[in-house]
Amino acid sequence: MSRSVSAGPEFWSERQGFLQRMGLGVSLCLAAGLAAMGFTGFLAISELLHSADPAWSRPRAGEEHSAPVTSSDGTGGATADDGTAHGTGGGPATTVGQSAPLNDSPLYRIGELGEVTCTAPELDKDDTESVETFAHAIADCLDDAWGDYFAGAGLEFSSPNRVYWTAAGHSPCGAFPSEGTAAFYCGANQGLYLGLEDIVAASAHNENPEAYTFLISHEYGHHVQGQSRILAQFHSERAGAEQEEADELSRRNELQANCLGGVFLGASGDSLGYGPAERRNILDDVRLRSDRGRHRTHGSAENGRMWTAHGMDRVDPASCDTWNADEGLVR
């Protein structure tokens, strides 16, 4: 059971696209294609085809991740999961892909997430109670979807603690809110932190509920990484890394969370009523939440959209192995 805490003044609290789920024929083509040109070529073609479809915040000590939520002017920086500040960079990560579980996580061995059937209430972005009810409904759906998936993989899974705040407070990862941060995941207490008013303000008062669904599913993606030990290995890889390599590792981490969020959206979109228009809205929102300015820790808008769309189309966590992707796909 997850614990939900709402913080008031006296206390604190917590995306049919053009590619469908691939059948056997397409899977065989994909296998041949991958063997011939590698993962890089496939993703490059995937993004090219997607483009034809007419269709995140500064570090704080001990923080596992901060959300891809920037201020509406796009000036928000990026938070590293160990609380260290990283500047610009983009050099190759020489050690990524050489050690499990980043290279060979059990998360990649089960197949598709499977159809997720859930519902969400109407969202009134201007009503804090409505935002909280909506956030809980999406988190409930995420709990069920990923809990079943982990059970199928024979892996232990526990739902994250939900901390939804309306006033300032403290987490094991530091004080909230902080400049440019409206949501984050804190591994120290497996906490999914959302500012009920802050996420709306940081999203430029977006009227589309699917944008907030993506935000929550992205943060939950970091919890999935944590439960499968990917975050722990990420920490190990980045410990003592040079600035550019550390930044690239952070981008791989964030882009995987985008993809895992996309996997959930692809599996649950029908039941949530998300069609082509909602898909476009989600991908537009991803662009807004990507790297801007001097911070390069969440990935470019193009790569953010690509990995999110890839997860939505494949509905398979194995498609989210950013750790083995070429550097150009994680810039």
C-alpha cells in the first residue's frame, strides 16, 4: 500500500500514433533491421516516421530525481539524482552499457506491459482538490500496471509513497518547493512528490489532463527504475564521473523515464480516452519539458519526444534501454 500525505499550511505531504503495437511480421522485420543497422538506425527511422505524423529543475542534496517540469519560461535547470550540480556537457559515457542491470535488467525480459484498464476523473486545474483526486487516480493506475508487471517478472515491487503538497515542506531529499521544481522522485523514501498548484503553474496552466498524466508517469518511471535496481547502478556508474559523462548518464536516466512513462501511456491510452489529439498534446508537452539553456541533463526536445513516442508505440520496457543507445540519441 502506498502512503498518501497531503500538506497544508501546517504540515507537508505527495500520450493512434503511426506505429501500433508490433505484430509478428513487424517484429521479424524489426529483428532483421536491428541486426543490419543496429538500434540507432531503428530509432532514427522511428523518429523520422513520427515526425510525419500530422498528428526539468535544479539539484538538491540527496534527491533521486527532479521532474522534467520547468518554469513556464523554460529556464528551469536540471536536478541530478545525487544532489550534485552538473553544467553543460555531452561527451560519451564510456562505461554505460558494460554492466548489469543497466545493460541487462530483468525489467527488459517480460515483454509488453499489457493493456491497462483504468479511469480518471475530470480535471479542473484551478481546483486543488480536483488535481489531487486526478493525481491519485493516475497513481493508482500506475501502481496496478507496474505492480502486475513486476509480479509477472518475479520481482519484488512496492508502490511509492505519495506526497502531494500545497505548502512548503521538507523531504529526505531537501526542501520543497524549490525554484523550477514542481514535482520530483526521492529515492531515499521512495517518495513521489507533486506540488498540486506548482505542477499547474509550471505547465503554463495547461488545460489538457494528458499532460499531467505524462508528468506523473514520468516520475513514476523513476520509481520503476528504482525498484528494478537501475537507479542504484546509475548512481554507481556516475560516481566520480567527469562532468560531461555525468551529464550524459543523467540524460540517459531521464530519457528512459520518458520512455517508461510512454509505455504506460501506450498501454492505458484507450481506457483513459487518449487518441491522436491527446498523443500530440503529450509530445508537445514533452518538448516544453526538455533541456533548455545551459543545463543538459534531461535531453533535447527531439530526443525527449522520440523516446516518449517509442515507449507509447512499443509498450515494452525493453524498448526503453537508453543505456545502450548511441550518444546522438541521448543528447
